[in-house]
Amino acid sequence: MDFKGKKALVTGAAGGIGSAIARALKAKGAQVAVADRDVSGIDAAAHLPGDLCDPTYADALPGAAKDALGGLDIIFNNAGVITRGPVTETTDDDWALSLGVNVEAPFRICRAAIPIMAAAGGGAIVNTASCWGLRPGGNHALYCMTKAAIASLTQCMGMDHAHQGIRINAICPNEVNTPMLRTGFAKRGFDPDTAIAELGRTVPLGRIAEAEDIADVALFLASDAARYMCGALVEINGGKPVL
Ligand code: NAD
């Protein structure tokens, strides 16, 4: 996979999977614009900090990346938040945050990016859904619903914009060793290393994913090697699908 000369925007670039995507892109020759609430420590061609729950910021992000990099070929809509619990324990704030970051922001970013990419002859967008967007998961109703929404949006946009040379696909990871998973264990009183080792024993490959395992598949979908893929939902699960 060669990304020389490609200009890419990565959201959630300060997090586990986002930082792995940004590093891998840079290593393969891309110019990368990183977006997150705090991007100050990240080595990148452009820094676009902000809150994805701010519609003005999300709407403007593709244009800002294009202006900063001199073009925009690829977007990774990777930022996400997880809300635990059944709907009876879900607050209005949980609803607004989960929908805002996991669904509304990628919708806004895609809506703004598609005309930019179409005018330049095409592009690729990779959204981050989840195995929990494909099938239900216990005690995470809101999270699963938002990931199902971005999965569906990806399939629809993949059909609608292929004729413009824009390929839109999604990755659907199962458990990944990132701050999202680790802080979840810590909040529930578990030692993250022990919990992750135990979880790894439930995966046929013998371990849960590292961020780099996910980044490699995301880059594949953005690359010319995936040139005939549009609207695909690619599960990355080490042999452990959510049942
Ligand atoms: P992470 O918590 O390490 O990274 C998420 C990043 O998103 C953070 O840097 C955070 O600051 C950013 N973000 C959240 N809300 C934001 C906002 N309002 N504005 C700007 N940035 C914001 O988690 P991760 O595991 O790297 O998650 C990346 C993606 O992968 C998410 O969409 C997540 O739902 C998905 N995912 C993760 C797992 C897992 O097990 N870790 C599994 C399946 C899918």
C-alpha cells in the first residue's frame, strides 16, 4: 500500500486506533491532517483540533483539511465514544454525546467531503463502525445503535457515491486494546492488563486486537488495493464474532 502524495484526514487521531492510522499513513508517504480535541503532541502535516459535537467544526473539517494539505483524498471517520448500560440507565446527555460523535459528526463530515472529493475526481472514506453495529451486544444499547447507524449510512453512501469515484466503506472491529477499552475496565474496578489477557483467551487467535491490527485494515480500504470495494462492512475479530 503506497500513499505517497495522498492527503488524508483522521478524526480521533489522539486515540488508540486513530493514532495508529495516522502513524501508518505517514509511514507510507501520506500527508495527514489530524483532528481530535487535543492534537498538540501529534507529528502531522496539519493539526485541526476541535469538538466533533460542534456542528460548525464538523461541517468545516473537510474544507479545513483540504486547505491545510492542498487537497483531500482520504478520510477516516474514526472518533467515537462508548456509553454503557441499558436504555433505562441512559441519560439525555449520553444520547446527545453518542449520537453527536458516532453518527452526526461522520454524517456532517461525509456531507461536506463528498463534493470536495467529487470535484477532484474521487476519494475514499473509511468509517469506524463495530462488530456491535452488525449484531447486538448486551448492556451497550446506545453504543450498538450508533454503530448500526454508521454501518447503514456507510452502505447507503457506498452505493450513492460510487459513480463519483468515491469509495465509502467501514471497519467493524471487535475488542481492541486502546484507552476506550482499558478505561472501561478501570472504571469497573478491573486491572486493564489482567482483563485484556483474560479477554484474549476468548478469541480464537489467542489475543484481542492491537490498534495496528485495525489500522492496517483501515488503510487497505483506503488504498487502491480496495479499488472495487464500496459500502463494505469489514469485520476484524480474530475469529470471534459477536453472537
Ligand atoms: P479511544 O478512546 O482511544 O479514541 C477515541 C478518540 O476519539 C479519542 O482520542 C477522543 O478524544 C476522540 N473523540 C471522542 N469524542 C470526541 C469529540 N467530541 N470531538 C473530538 N474528538 C473526540 O478509542 P479507540 O478504541 O481508538 O476508538 C476508535 C474508534 O474505534 C471508535 O469509533 C470506537 O467506537 C471504535 N471501536 C473501538 C473498539 C475497541 O474495542 N477499542 C471496538 C470497536 C470499535
